Amino acid sequence: MPKKSPVPDKTGPMGMQPAEHGLAPTQMLPLMPAAKGGTKHEAKRPTPAKNQQTRKEAVRAVHARITRRNSLRKQRDAQKR
């Protein structure tokens, strides 16, 4: 009488894989270092204020806003026709 192969514990295609394809150790990423002695409720330092915008940058931003507004107006007019 022929010997029966042992019944695999797992069902499905992975249960039928050869032993050399079985569980392999996976590489783990190192843990992030924890903050020393701090708590979540600790007072945060205020963020430094942004540098004052120069006049040149302010003019550029306003010009871009006007150009965008006019472009959108043209698109809406073109859709109406």
C-alpha cells in the first residue's frame, strides 16, 4: 500500500509551496529614537515669524492673482458661447 503524503496545515496555494519557499525572515527597519524626557503635552516653542515680504514679491503676487482672475473670466465667457 502506498504511503500518503501528510496533509498540509494550510489550505490554498501557499500551503502547497515547497519548504524552501516557506517562511523567510524579513528585514526590519530600525526603530526611530524616542525623545528623551519629553512628553506630548510639553509647551512647544513658537515658530519663527516669516520674513516680511518685499515690495517686489508683493507686486508679483498681486499681478499673478489679477492674471489668474482674468484668465478664469475668459474661460467662463468662452464656455457660455
